[in-house]
Amino acid sequence: MPEMALTPAPAAVAGRALRAARRAAGIAAALLLTAGGPAPAAPPPAADPSQAAAASASASQPAAQQPGSTLDQQKLEQFKKAAEAAGAEVKSVMPTAPGSPADGTPDTRGLDQQIQGLKKDVVDLNKDLFILEEELLFPSNTQVAVFLSVDVGDFFALDAVQLKIDQKEVINYLYTPREVEALLKGGVQRLYIGNLKVGQHELVAFFSGKGPSERAYKRGASIRFEKGVGAKYLELKINDRQRKLQPEFEIKDWD
């Protein structure tokens, strides 16, 4: 029986989507920092230390005191030292963009790794969403799936397959040369998936293509099967009958 992937829980899919969204937000923030981000508002122009000191001294001293006194000079020197110390401290704690070298050249290696991780999360999320959607549309208690395989293919070149379930056409599939080549290399195609109620059913398949001597060839095969509570899997097989030098078509029921 073909192996079926386990269906992820909706909560797990939602959690993976949330993690992918958070990763995308982090990458956007890193890109903004790497690009320099919005220009910060320019701080108000700092007053000249000498003028500020002079204004402070003139406001605090009596009117008869002259600005060139020894006290004013000492205050001015203290103000200059405090301003220089404050400027050095601010410069030492200025933040830099994450992953950027000391010379300011942006380093995007870490950002590239985050982008690759985000791509992987998106691919995994898309796969889980596809499986979850399929499980919701085709629950296991009503699911029926039909697969197709080709063995050798010396006496028959496949062009199209038509399926009927309970005398109702469900699919008519035309094959491209690349698809036929993939089947001849051992590939198995899931030709049809649908829903059926529990009970007896009939599947009829018609195969069209080119038979021996490149002549148009059309054959059919049918099977009656019992649909139980679980999923049902059927396989259409095209084989070469070497003894009769013609193709053989059969339908196999995977119990």
C-alpha cells in the first residue's frame, strides 16, 4: 500500500506559520538597520561652552563682578571637562548594526542565513498546509485514491487515461512525453483522489495510445471493489505481455 504522510495538527501548522512570520519580521528589522534606517532627528545645536559658562557666571555673580575673574575661569574649565567626558561616554555606547564590522561596512552573512531559514520554513509550511487541506477535503473514512504505473512499455505508448466510477466519469487525463518518460523510469502517478461512501463500487479505466506497429490502441479494464471505513487505494498497471507481444492492463486493489 502506498505510504501516506501523517497529517499535521492545525495547531502545529499555525505555530509554524507564526514562527515564519516572526522570522520575516526579524529579517525586515535587520534589513532596515543594515540600510541605515530612517534618519534620526537632529539634536538641537549645543550652546558654545564658553558662552554658556559666561552666561551662567554673569547670572550668578553680582553686577560689579567682572567676567574675567579667577572664579569664572575655574567654572569654565570644569564645564569644558564635563562636556568632553559626556561626549566620550555617548560615543562609546553608540549602537551599531548587528553583524557590522568596526569600519562600518555592512556584513549580511548572518542576514542571508536568516533568509535561507525563512525560505525553508515557508516550504515546510506550504507542504503542511497542502496535506492538511487534502485531509479536510478527503477524510480517510471516505477517501479513494487511484494510482498508475507502467512497466517496460515496449508494446504500448500511453497517451490518455479515462476513469469512471459507478458509470460516472471522474477524470480524463492526457499525458505529455515527459510524464510518460517519468512513468517508464519507475514513477508512480496519483491519477485521482475523491470521496466514496461505504459499500460496493465499480471502477472502469480506458487506456488510449499507440500499440504494436504504431497503430492506435485502446483497451479497458474494470474492477468491483468494497469501500470500507478506511481509505481505499487502487492501482492501474500497464505491463508488457512478452508471450503474446501485446500490452496488458490490470487494476490492483491494495487491501
